[in-house]
Amino acid sequence: MILLQESRTRHRRLGVAAAAAGLLAALLTAGPAVATPDPGDGPTTGKGVSKSTEAEVKAAIADGEIPGQDEIVHSGNIEHLVNIPKDALPGTNSDLAFQGRYAFAGNYDGFRVFDISNPKAPKTIAQVLCPGSQNDISVSGNLLFLSTDSSRSDSSCSSTTQPATEKSSWEGMKVFDISDKRNPKYVAAVETACGSHTHTLVPERRNVYIYVSSYSPSATYPDCQPPHDGISVIKVPRNAPEKAAVVGFPVLFPGEGPDGGGNPGSPTNPGVSKTTGCHDITVLPDKDLAAGACMGDGILFSVKDPENPKVIDRVQDNVNFAFWHSATFNQKANKVVFTDELGGGGAATCNAAIGPNRGADGIYDIVGKGDQRKLVFRSYYKIPRYQADTENCVAHNGSLIPVKGKDLMVQAWYQGGVSVWDFTDSSKPREIAYFERGPLNTSTMQTGGAWSAYYYNGYIYSNDIAKGFDVLKLSDKRTDPARKVRLGELNVQTQPDYFD
């Protein structure tokens, strides 16, 4: 049972969600949108909601059925320690990575480095201006990596936005030397076909391999057109990162015809994205295993040979999954949680009109051995609180909370906040803690909320698109054993063996 911090009771109200069903229809049938705005634009506003919907949102706030505008509410087992607002980088906050006593926070305008040795009072020690959405971020040793997935005039940190049709346009990976955390140095850039929406590290002693995920957001990107059914593999020598280069483009969805072999999407599968690449990949280096969330498909594959990954199994959900967004293994590597980013992160999908099975997590058991392993669906998980129809909310980035014998996860849901949940029983997942803010705006859809929420060395860190960097403390006997697990480095999409 969760003890609520706020005095009023939160209820599921059907009327609030139903009022905006018409507004959502266009967003949800058009496939995934770009989740956040172009670099430098900051949070965006969408179409204004109807007056009747605005009135219902305000009534729900007054009745205590959803939090008030910007109001913080949380379960009694979570404490909000601190929020660090955005500073020199005004763009959209994105992903997080960790190393020692440092947290690295991506932003569409660059990245920020925090000293988190005192989690109650993080200190900013560096802010690097380097525009290039999404600036998905990871670290390994003395190297930091950033993804650029918007058309830039060149590969420099002073580049400007330009049309993708320009022959000089650049997209790809950037590499920084962070041996001095207070003074990161830009050392290499590698251009990749279709840019880099996200990336995943496969680290080795002498080299770091990067799996670059990219896909076609629109017909205006000539390098992204179908078939674009693979990933770029970059090899980065640790001692000579300036020699980083693409070493392959393995095709994960081989097939005949102009669209390749992935999910054909709409209209064959209405409301489902056509697979023209992968959105995100998570690897388990100790198990030589990876899971890919690839638009219309979820895959399980071997990375025993990192330059030549091999697909083991592939699944689709053409009823409830619109866009396979990300993946998380459990510690035993016998389960995968896939997320569905219904509406592309810009829609209000945590409501009664959408229901509990869309814009949710899909929990899959991994059965069998070796190359005969299969992904078997067990259940869906979605936060149990309806959000206002002016709040973008859908399943997004999260990580394991390392407790032996349990499958526990913390996860971001944009303006749905942060949810801690238990999927030890794959068929009966349940929430055990939460943190959220009320809507940014009660009259207009405005993009915001938690992009990432990750557990690292005893605390939950969240990067809020609009509000900044949050630190949460979880106090619950079910999760307390995780405080004893200490990591020297964490890139969530490169899952560690927490108990090795």
C-alpha cells in the first residue's frame, strides 16, 4: 500500500480524459512525432484545448483529482531532495549518464556536468554549449558521447540548423574527452546515415563500440528513407578517439522490396509505425545480449561479435503498441520491458480515452536457450493515475533498481512524473511509489515532464524537460537493499551486472 503525501485523494476521473478525445485523435493516428522541439527552441506548446476541457482540468484540480499547476505530489516513501533549474542551456533536457560522483545531463543545446557527491546539493561544474538534438548522452572512461539527430550546417559546436536537403548537412556522433570534468574537450565527430537519434555503448578494454539508432521522422530526410533497416556501428579506440569511424551497418530487418523487412505499419497495421530503423537499443555486455526497440518491432539479438550483431527473435504488437521506443532487461536476463511511445511524447495519453494498454510498458519473458530464445508477452504496465489532457504523458526512459530476487524499476513518464514499480510477477506488475508535478499549463498542451528517471548509487535522478534536474530519495523496505550496490559508471542502455 502506498501512503500518499498529499492530504486529498487522487481518483480516476473519466470525464476529464473523454473531453479531449477529439484533440488526441490526430496525434495518435499519425504515428510518432518528434518527441521534443528543435534545439534551442525550449519547450513547445501545442494546440490549445477546448474551453470545456480547460474547465474540466481546473475542476479536477479543485476537486483534488489531479495536482494543481506545477504542484508536487508524491507517495510517502519518496522524498524530493532538490531541483536544479536549467541555467546556461535553455533547450530541452534529455538523457542522463553517470560516472563516479558525477552526473552528465543531456540538453538539446549541449550538456551539463553535475557533482553529485552530496545528492542533496548537486553542484554544476561545467556546461558545454553544443546544439544538436537530442544530445543523447553516455560516458565510458575518459570519453563522452553525444548524438546529433537534427540537420546541422557542420559538425562543430557552433553549427546552425539548416534544411536536411542541403548537401552540406551533418548528423551523427560527437566525442568529447572528459578526463578533466570541468573542461570537456571536443575531440572527434563521425557522420552516420540518418544521424543518431540515440546510441548505445558496447565497451571493451581497448575500444568502445557504439550502436547508433536512427529512423525516418519524415520524407524530408533523404538519408532516412526505407529501407533503412539497420544500425550504424562505430568503433572508437580509447587511446585515439580521433580515429573513430563507422565499421559497419548491419541490417536487422532483411527483406525484399522498397520497404525492407520490418513492420509495414499503417495502413497494413493501422496506427502502428513502419519500421525504418531503431529508436533505442539496450545491451547486456556480460550476457552478449541486446534488445532493440525498433519503431514497429521489438527484437532480441546477440552481440557476441559486436561488429556483427545477430537477431535471435522478433515480436510485434499491432493491437496496442504504436511505437517501440526503449527496452530494459531484468537482472537475470529472462525478461525484457519494452515501452510504447504512443503519440511521440507530445500527446496526453495517460487518460481514460486511451486506457491502460496503450502508451504503456509491455513485459516479455525470455524463454528457451541460446539462439532458440523467444520473447513471450505477459502483461502491460501503465501508471495508475490519470493525467490532465494538457499534460504530455507516455512510457519513457527508466532503469532497474538492483535488488536480488526482485524485478524493480524506476521510470519516467514525462508529465506523468516518475513511477517505481515491481514486475517480479511478469503477469501482475504493480506500482510501489511515485513522484509527479501538476500540469505546466491548464489551458494549453505544453511539452514537459521527466525525460529520464534512473537509480544510481542510492538515489533516483530525473532530468525534467522544462523544470531541470531532480534528485529523489526512495525509502522502502522493498528497495532499501539496492543502497548497498555501488557502481563506478552507469549508462542505462548498457546495463551492468549489478551483482558481479
